[in-house]
Amino acid sequence: MNVTQLNSAFTLFLSLLVEAVPFLLLGVLFSGLLLFFVDERKLVSWMPKNPFLGALAGSCVGFLFPVCECGNVPVARRLLMQGAPSPVAIGFLLAAPTINPIVFWATWTAFRDQPEIVFMRIGFSLAIATIIGWVFSAQADLRPLLQPAVARAMPGKRAKGEGRGEELERRGATWNEPQVSTAPLLQSGTYFLGQSAQPLRLDTAELQARMLGANTADKPLSHKLLLLLENTVQELRELGGVLVLGSAIAAIVQVFVPRDIILNLGQSPVTSILAMMLLAAVVSICSTVDSFFALSFASTFTSGSLLAFLVFGPMIDLKSVGLMLSIFKARAVFYLFALAALLTFLFTLLVNLYVS
């Protein structure tokens, strides 16, 4: 390690941040606007009932709901609770972080010299999300795969053994509000929101009241704008930290890892894909800026591996897995992870073998 390497790493780190921050800010603002000013119930009524078409439509909804992989989980959860078919909600959950205009613009900005990367990213993400949503439609009743609080909140017939909830409902209580444990930060789906330092759970009535757009519809504009500001600051604090970490990792790898190791790993049609999928899951960088991260590897890694990073990361990473556990049970999240990984590997391997 010498001064020249440190200067090169710091320059690369800053260049990645400067390019990515505007897209991160834009994505957070759009996510907040949708969170407080859009009611998904109207959208649910327009969704196709056919499982395949429903999964396809849900995957395309991201063009109207440009949220990253932090905002898509609460929205997908609300879609399920509003009665959306499971293919629609799962299609949206997996595709929305990529199938939206902000990510398309960011990817085009990063890969303007390789437009095929841009369109294959969109196409592969749409195909994988649609296929997985369609596969999950084979489960006629999704409730066994959902967390109890979400399952109880879904409209229709409730699962057996929920008599306590029905009794509380007759008494006028909020029966779908679970008790928060003494260590909420160790649970999935825990957020700090607003001026309070107390963590709020995704499945508590308090957070639903503050985050669900329909519950703020009758509030004055000043109240909505205040909540929007709080949400924007909070997401920027969380996602900005991830962006800084991801940019630092990219700079360190590019400058300090021996070039021959990177070339040997990055030029193999199989190991390059596996390495970039693993990197995408670990780094957990926001989909609005991950294209600039991937661009730093463009000269040494195969096109298929870059696509694997750009397609798999927004669907499944360590950050999103934790959030998904607020909706699904562990085995359902494992199914989502396995299907997304397998389909991503197959699609991008074909790119390495027949397109690159």
C-alpha cells in the first residue's frame, strides 16, 4: 500500500459518490411521495385475476411506483393487506426496485456505451419477477407462508386458530397488532421514524397509521409534508450509509486487489457470475445507484456477471431479506432467494456463453 494507491482509491470512491448521490436523493423523494400520497387500494382493483397476467402486471407497476428495495417491501405488504393477489404482490416485490424510470435512467447514465446492459437488465428482471410470482400462485392460500400479523390483516376467510383475534375484533380492539418484544431492533422490519427515538415495527398500528397513505388522506398538506420530510431524512441516513460502504468496497477492490486475481475471477463465465451475485447480496447497495458500482467492474468482469449483479442485488440482498421477514416466514423467503438466484444464474450464463 502506498500514497499513490490511496489517492487512486479515494478518487474512485468520490467519483462513485458524486455520480450516485443525485439518483439516490431522487429515488428517496419519489418513494416518500408515493408512501404518503398514493392509495394502493384503487390499484388493487385494476389488477388482472389471471395468475400469469397478474404477476406480469405487478412486475410492471414499478413504472408507476418508483421505489427502491427499501420502499418496495412496505408497499408489497400493504398490497397483500389490501387484498391484492399474491402473484401481483410478489411480482411487484421483486421487480419494482429495477422496473422503474429512475433506475432505468441511472443505468442508462452509467452504461450509455453498452445499451444492451440496460435493456437486458430490465428484461431479465421483468421475466424473473413474473416467473416467480406465477410460481407462487400455485399456493392457493398464501397465508401459511406469511407472518401471522400479515395473514390476519388480509381480507377474506381467516386461518384456523385465530379466534382470539376475532374476539378482540368484536370488542373493538386492534387484533392484528402484535406485541413488540423488549428487543425490537433484533427483529426484522424495525424502523426509526420521525422525531421519536423509539423504534417502530412494520406490523404495529402506529407505524401503519403514519406510513400508510390512506390513513393520512384526511390530514392537512402541512402534516403530509412533515411526514415526507421525516421519511426522506430517515431513508437518506440509512441508504446513504450503504452507498458510502458500497463505494468504499468498490474502490478498495479495484485498487488493492491484485489485477491478475480480478481478471482470473472476472473472465470466467461461471465464477464471475457467482462472485458478482455474492457481492450484490453482501453489499446491499440501493438499486438507484448500483449501476455506478457495477460500472467500476466493467473492464474486468463479463457482461453476464455485471447483469447478475444488477438483476439479483435489487431482488435479494441482506437488507431486503431482513425486511422480507416482516412479511413472509423464513421458508418463503428461502424459496424467493433460491428461485431468484437460480433464474438469475441461468439467464446471465446464457449471456456469457452466447452473447458476450
